[in-house]
Amino acid sequence: MTHETQANSAAPGDGLVRVGAIVFIIGAVATLVTVAPLFLGTEPFPTVAYLVSMLMGVGFLIAGAGVLRSIAAQRRQARSSAAPSA
């Protein structure tokens, strides 16, 4: 077989998806932390805490770029395998 897939092989874009997920989780935790004072009636956090919350969107964009990169690589592979060999 010429096209064997391995469970351990990393496809293009997998790293971006992992990094994006980590950044998203950091942003999600920061969002929960910055919203907590609203429910607890305490002093709000400084602006920096709200800026860290923006990492949630950044992580989503990074993961999306990884998915698009993976799709592009799969399309290239499908085109190359479907091309008639001479």
C-alpha cells in the first residue's frame, strides 16, 4: 500500500489546532475569572485581565487556521493521488 495512515503521524495543521486549543482554554479561564466579580460583588479586575480574555478569540482563530491548513493538505494529497500516472 502506498498510502498508509498511522495513528501517531501528525498531519499539517495539527500543531496549530493544539496550540489554538490551549490558547482558547487560557482565554476561557480568564473570561470566567473576570466575570466572577460581577456575581460575587467584589472589585473588578484591572484591564489586563480583560485583555487576557481576548485570547479566547485568538485561540479560536489559530485553531481555525490549523483546520484550514489540514483541509488544504488533504486536498493536495487527494489531487495528487487522483492524477493519472504516466
